[in-house]
Amino acid sequence: MPGITTPLRERRSRKPTGLPNPPMIVLCGPEKCGKSHEAARGTGSDLIGIAFWIEIGGSEGTADYYGRVPGANYEIVPHDGSYQDILDAIRWAVAQPQRVPGKPNMIVIDNGSNLWDMISDEQALFARRRAVNKAQENRRRAPSLDDPVVVDPDLWNRAKDRWGEILWMLRRHAGPVVMIARQEIVTAFENDKPTRNTTRKIKAEKNLPAAVDAIVEMRGIGDAYLTGVRTLHWDVKPGDTVPFEDFSIDALLRRMGFEEAATHRQVTESRPEAYLDEQQTTPPAQPQRNQQQAPDRQQGPAQAMSGPQAVKLIHKALTDENNPLECLRAIREEWGVRTLRAIPTETKMWGKLNADDLITKSLNFVEAQAKKREEGARSGETPTNSTTQATDDQDQAREHHETPPESSAPAQPDPEPEPPTEGAAPPPPDPQAEEPPPAETPEDTSAAEEPQDIPARPAARRAPKKTTDPKTEIARQALLAEAEVQARLKFTTRRDLLQPIYTDGEPGLIQLRDFVQAQRAEVIALLEENDQAALADVYRRAPMPDLGLEKKFAPYFDSAPAGQ
């Protein structure tokens, strides 16, 4: 498919350094062949400052005992046995500074086979829980422990992702990494068919040999073979199995040129999540549900929006005569929270904010004004007193929130404002500013909608104002906020999530509540799947509706990476 030929950014090429990377080594072999013993002995190398030993599985339990090996120099990094804590233990070891200047630290993983077994067991347990939940939804008998449960391909892809996260973190280490793994004798296959021959296979994720720099097979104590290595310091033919006389980790590091290795691993990781960022910056056009709810929605593919344009859009929504709250929400649904947070804006009343926070401030402002009017009506104020109070509120707001004269003069319609000059502060959204209603095209009002016996009508037909109970509106806002949380956890937009109940127009409060409540079970399962059991439990006990739900999820969303 043809595309652009002009580079999108300036680049500068460089010459190769010629330095080897700090090596990642796999030490494999059958049980009781001396793998852990050799790794412990290798921690005493003169090339190493200190080693951090991370024991996984506990089936052997030799980390403490092998501290008696002559020359061993390592410290044990504790963890609770869960995947996330093991990953954090590796993260901690990678972050440790050098204990001895000029001598990097080493990380020993004992062992990688137990780690892969644990990740596989996780997916098997999740598959069984998925089968139980599906049986409950369909009102069928749940599978017993004797019933086989198939692990779906998406779960195996998730297992590979978790394994890849471990390797990604180990590649961030500025020193050598030694991973111990078991090796098994398995039947050799030829053209996807079993043969009578056997071969040796590392019991771990199948792409591990390609991800490391050296593989050493130990077939017995003192009997080592080099089966793969990535080095220019050693004349080894690819594919050969070379006996390694007098093997030790120290000898292997020296023959791989570790003494002149780079200070950090020189690698540029692939970023598949960047594709999601591309989709967020240019979201597809969404069909308009109600033109009166969002008079300024863009037609066609959405383009990038600047700060002044965002302020103008929010300002128009605030000055909507019918329902400014719904117009502001429509802007957030149209552009998405992630895109709005990346747009900087500046107002005289609220200072510098991103567009999403500006919408939140505007929503709070409109709700506060509505609450004041409601309280005034309940206290028995006359219409004259309410009007006078509203005028005072407007004057007070304009003292701190003054807009240019051309945007605040109610007697003259505003022409299309020119974009502000570079460096000038864009006008703030003024909820009291009056603007002429947008001109309506023939497509906006059909002949069936427009009565023919009325000779004159306003240019822009507007629906009558609706009187909403403040408590009902607060409950509705809480439900919409919960729907926003659910949509973000499902990697979709709130518009797409709520589309099934908006087919016949805006749903009632009961319909919205039932729909949001029905999504909770799936969202709780997603949280537990992502090792967020505590947050899932908080969400499980949350009332319906929960006014503070967004604050409870804010730390989780703030700590997530930019591709999620």
C-alpha cells in the first residue's frame, strides 16, 4: 500500500560501538547435574561485584545451602512466590547500584523452568474459573475437578506476555544474568511427525534460546557443553556442540569478552502498544446520537485539536441553553479521556489545565449553579430574588473569569473567532457568555418535524428545558462515571460500552443502573486477571451508585503505562 516518502522526524545515524552486551546465559541440564552449584561458584568471579540470587519454586531450596560453596558471593532476594512479587524482586535487583566500582552486579534466576511452570499453572486455573463462570451464566453444571478444561489460545498468549515481561526486565540489567533451567529428553519430530530419535529440550518458554547470548548444557558434574553462543571473541561455528573443558561462569564470561562489554545492554525494544496510541490520536468518527446534545461534534474523521479550539468547544457547550451538562459529556465521549488529557489549555479563571480537567471543572461549575438555584427555590425565594442572586453570581464569576469583549457582548452575534496569536492565552470558557444559536440546515429539521401551519419559527429549534431532580442527576452522574471506569478497563470508550441502551434514545435511570450493574462481574474478573485482587474486592463491595468510584480507581489508572 503506498504511503508517504518524506521522513517524519530528523534522525542522525551513528557508527557501531563494537562492544558486546552484558550477556544473558542459560545454564541447563537434567536434575542433580550441578547447575546451581556452578552458578553459586560463578558468583565469586573477579569480574563481578555482587550477585543477587532469586530462587523460584522452592522445590530444591538450595539458595541458603549453596552459600557454603567456596568463593560464593551472593545475596538472596526474598519474594512471596506470586508472579508480580517475583517480577518486582527482579526489578529491585536491576535497580541496585554497583557495590564495587567498575564491577557490575550479577543476577541469578533459579530456576526459569519453575517460573514457566507457575505461569502455565496460572492460566490453567484461570481457564477453569472461566469455565465455571460461563457455566453459571448459562445455568449449567460447573465442571468438576475431574472434568478436563481447555486452556484457550488467548490465555497462552497472556502467559507468553508475562514471560516476556520477565525477560524484558532482565534485559534492563547492566550486568550478566544467569538463568538455571531443567533440560528434558523428548521425542524428536520431523515434518510435525514423531520419530524414533530423541533430543534435548529446555523446559521453559520455547523462544528462550533465541533471547539469550549463551547456552551451556551440563550433562553431569564437570561435564559441560556449549550449544549456542553469540560472540565474536570466540571461534565457534554456529550449530556446533562444543565440549567446555574446566567449565566455570568466570571462564565463560572472559571468553565472551565481558571485560570490554558495554555498560548497558544496547537494544531497542519493539513497542506494539504504540499502535494503540496511534488509534487514540486519530479516533474514528462516531455516529451522532443526538445533534442537540453535541452541536459542535466534528463530521468525518477526527483531527488533532489544539488548546484554543478545545476551550472554544467547551465554551460553546457551557453556553448551551438546553443541557450544558450533556453537551460537555458529549465532548468527552467524542474525543476520549486519553486524547483530552494530552491537550493543554489555559483560562483566566482556572489557569492551566488539560482539556479533560477543564471539562470536569466546567461540569462541577454547572452542577453547583443548578444546586444553588434549587436551594433558592426550596427556601421560598421569589423569582425576582432568584434572578438577583443569579446576577450576583455572574458578576462575581466574571471578576475572576473575564472574557474578551467580543465573546461576552450579548447584543451582537459573535463572528467566527480568529485563532489567538502564538503565546497568547486562549479565552476561558465562560458559562454566562451568550452566543447566537447555531444556524440549522435543512437536514437538521425535516418537514415531518416542522409544523407547516406555523408561519414563523426560530432559526434553531431547541427542545424545552427539562427539570431534573438534583438527586436523580447526581445518581446519573455517578453511574456514568462508573461506566467510564468500566470502559477504560475494557479498553473501549464509554460511548461504545453504553451503545446497546442508547439505541432508542437516552435511557432512564433504572435502565442505566441495571446495565452498569450487569457489567460489574466482567470488570471484577478483569481486575483479578491483572493481579488487582484488592481493587476487585473494593469494587465488589461498592454501592450502586458509588459517588467516589473514580477516586478509588484513580491510583490504578495513573500508575498504568501509556499504551493501556
